[in-house]
Amino acid sequence: MLKIQEIRELIRLIDQANIEEFLYEHEGTKVHMKKPNGNVPVEAVVKTVVEPAPKAIVQEVTAPQATTEPVAVVQETKQEQSKQEAVKADNLHKITSPMVGTFYAAPSPDSPPYVKVGDKVKTDTIVCIIEAMKLFNEIEAEVNGEIVEILVQNGQLVEYGQPLFLVKPE
């Protein structure tokens, strides 16, 4: 399977090239990228097919949006845009990921999550763990308030600066 850095490099190369669509398949991994009007890459989807016994399992990974590049890599869905508008309208605080890693809602798989929607949090309340390079980093709420929405799922890969929680400040 391709690494995130390899996917980003492919996106950068396709962005610089004068092509509208790119398809790459190798050993069960499929990368498909399209640029509408030949200008901006809109999506990059990686599909990995793992074939155990009788049936195939397909895993889709969408390349994360780069925050430092001027070109949008992944088109935001209408739901994400409405969440961002809700943040602006309601003055909600976003707890963002301080690093690239894997989001975990609980300290262990058999433990309850650190927080749920509706929970009250303080600035030092641990809301999740981000695992990066085999290190588990506890993420604090940074604000006193109430958890309004959890924006990521347990086990999801998150990017630096990606919103994780929406908190209604007190």
C-alpha cells in the first residue's frame, strides 16, 4: 500500500502535469485522481484490495487535505462546510489535532471514550489520544465548555490542524 507521503508526491506531480485524470494500479492498490477543467485536483482516492480466503475486502483511503499548499487536494463535502459554518455562527471552539497521527477516543479498546457529545470539559480535560510514531499523545480540551460534536471516528488518520471536536465555550 502507498504511504501518505507517496500519495502527496503523486498529487503534487499530477497537479504540475498537464493532465486531467490519472489512474495507477499496482499489487491491489488503485490510485485515481481527477482535475476538473484541467486545473485543480479535486480528489485522490486510494483503494487497496486484500484477498483473504473467498471474498475480497476493499479499503478506501482519501488523501488528506494539505494545509500549506495553495491548491485544494480534497474537495470538502457539503457536510464539512456546514460544520465549519456552524462553528462561525455559534462561536464554537474547535479542538484541533496538534500533529499527524491516528485518533483514539479511549485509552484502550475496551475502555469507554474520554468524552461524549454533551460532556462538560475543562481546559485540562483529556479528550482523546493521537498516536504518532508509536507514541500516544494525550490531547486536552484547551477550553472550558461542552462537547457539541465529535468530528472524527475512532482509529481515523488525522492531519495537523484538523478539527477533532466542537466545544461550546462557557
